[in-house]
Amino acid sequence: MNIGLIRNIIDREKGTDFLFLKNSVGQEWLFPIKNMSKFLSLYFPSSIKGKIVRFFLPLSVFFPLLRKIFRIEKEKFCLPKEIDSCIKRVFNLNDYEFAIFGGSPCSHQKVTLMIMKDNRYLGYCKLSDNRDVYEIFKQEVCLLNKLKKCGVYS
């Protein structure tokens, strides 16, 4: 399996069961099998085929033939300890669930984690080792802080 950017932030030797999906333009997703439907909001297909895949994705857990038809792979994954401990510290958690979108292939590609606990959305975490993306992240933080000071964001 070639999982592009996602391979840089996951541990494939252990963890929980996920479905891996890659579309024709190189975008990649990891969806946890448990509570998958809660994480499908991370997947916004625009093509007819993508919309069909989205419909059948939860069913593919029970029907391996669907995984074969849509080239969906089932494997175990977990986040590296560094990322896991950071998420636990930031959200003050002992455990959580996550899904991953590997980003759109481009110069500013970044990995997005959707984080949940007990069927509640907690937030998103964006990851990149690209210096330009890091600078964009810093600008976003600055803008969010300005909005917070204006009372628009809390």
C-alpha cells in the first residue's frame, strides 16, 4: 500500500482497524471502522464514483467484495506516541478516536486529523513538515486570535 503523506504519521504495526481509501487524484483517507459514520464528514466526494464509494464505505466493513470493488483496504493503524500524547494533552483526554485526510496533492499539502471522544467532535489537527505550510498555520493562528479579541471567535 502506498499511503503518501499519511504513512509519515501513522504506525502500521498496531492499533485499531481502519479502512484506507485513495481516489484517482491521489487524495487519501483513513476511517476508523468503529463509529465510521461519524467521521464521513471528512470525505466530500464531488464525482459520481466518489459519492457511490461514500455510500458503500460503511457497508464495506461487512462485505469484503465491496472493498475489492472500490479498492478499499482494511488495516490496523495508530498514531505515533509523540502525536498521540500531544493530542491527549491539548484536549485533556486519556483516549479518543480519529480519522485522517491526507490532503490534496499540492505544494501546501497537509494531513488533517479529525478528533472525537464519546461521539463528540473535539476538533481538527493539521500536520505538515513543510516550512511554507508552517508559516500559513502561524498566519491562521494570528487571524483567529484577532477574531477572538473582537468577540467573533471564542
